[in-house]
Amino acid sequence: MTASDGAPALPAPLRERVLAASLRARPAGRPDPLPAQISPTEAFARAVRAFDVTLGGLRAEDWALAALRDLDVQGLVGHLTGVAEDVHRCLAGDPQVAVASHIDSTQPAAARQAGHSPGLTHAEWRRAAERTLALVAAGGDLSAEVAVHGLRLPLGLLLVVLTFELWTHENDIRQAAAMPPSAPDASTLRLMTEAAARLLPQAVAQVAPSVPTDVHLVLTGPGGGTWDIPASQVSPASAEVTIVTDAIGFCRLVANRATVGTLDVHITGDPDRATAVLAAACALALD
């Protein structure tokens, strides 16, 4: 057996051992150069601008295309207006929005778009997004804990979650309108991958508590990085599994816009445990 260059190919078991030893000796996935650091507020502002540009590029007929669940593009934009309005309630200290359903609570904002022109829907969402930024700029403490739609987390992390959602729904709309997919810039993507890694143990505990697994996660490409994630309650000194995959692909998985089977991934360690961790990542999606 030979490799494509004519040299003898490594037997599969030996190849796995060599790759595992290399990853232990030199942590992979650290982008070079590192993307410039930006704040969660700036990441959200960039996502707002990107979403605004995408909406501005739609044809009139695109707004009626099916986009997500039973929502057309216009209804999906209305859903995001509803999300922003609930965030405003959250920042005002409304306790009811803390336990509100992400979908049910925003459905009225989605439904009321039915009688609006696309331009009015677009403008309403943009005002709501700009108000979110204004409220944060007016004194939002990014380290302060806030609660909305069953999530209780620091405001800075919430802004990254909102950034993630805007990017996800922007691509839902782009797919519906036969537009090419978009990718966040490396600085924004880095915050998104950091957030996903930080929240992954919560998803595993919720979806796959019977397979506690500590993970060495390596996300490649701009905005990627390396994380040692204690997904179990008691973390051993070294990770039980190593998962290596593309940062954008992993974010699509977390957004429930990709499946484990479609992910280009390299796994070292117990493949069943790694697959359970990756499948649990989809539970982080808000939709």
C-alpha cells in the first residue's frame, strides 16, 4: 500500500497513534496571526450591518419565500424584531421575559408582518437592533448577568449569542433567496467559537448526561482555536476525546444547520463519545 506520492502509507492504527501523539505534543488549531480582539458589542454591531446589507439585496418577491419553520423571509425578520424587543424587556428588568419561550414570545412580532410592506418590516427590525445597541452603550455592564428566553448569562455572552442568531438567520434567508452563504469576519467568528465552546458542557449535560466526556476541541481556520472542555463533572488530567473540525462547520452544527454526518471532522479517542458530544452541540440552537 502506498500514499499518493509513492511513499508507503501508514497503517490506519499507526496513523491514528501518530496524529494523537502530535496533538498532545503541540496543541493545534491556533490561528496565525490571531484575529484582532473586538468586544461583544462590536461583534453584534457587525452582525447587524451584515444582516442589513443582506436584506437590502433582496428582491421584492424574495420576502415571500419560505425560510424557517412556517415563516417566510418577512416573518423571519419579524421574529428577529421580536427577539430584539424581548432583549429590551430583559435589559429593563422584566422577570417574565426570563422564562418566555424564544419562539412563542416572538411569534406575534413575526405574525404582524403579514400586512406590512417589506420595507416597513426591514425598517422596524433595524430600529429594534439599533435600540439594542443604544441600550448597551447607555450603560450596559457586559459582565452583569441577564435572563431572557430561558438563558441566564452575562450580557456580553448574550450579545455573542445574538450575533450567532443573526448570522444563522441571515444564512437562512440567503439560502431561501438562492444567495451564496456568508461567513463572519475572523474577529467575530472567534467570539462565536469561544461562546460555543463555553456553552458546550451545558448542552452535553442536557442531551447526553450518560456519556460524560472531556473534550480537546480544535477548530481550524480563521476564528478557530483550541479548547480543553470539561464536559463531565469530574475532569481528568487529559481529554478523553479530541475533535478537530473547521470553525465555520462547527458553528453551523451549533446552529443546527449541519449534522454530525455532514461535518468534516477528525476524532481521536472514543468515536461514540465524540459523536454524542457533537450531536449535543445542536441543542444550543435557538431557532
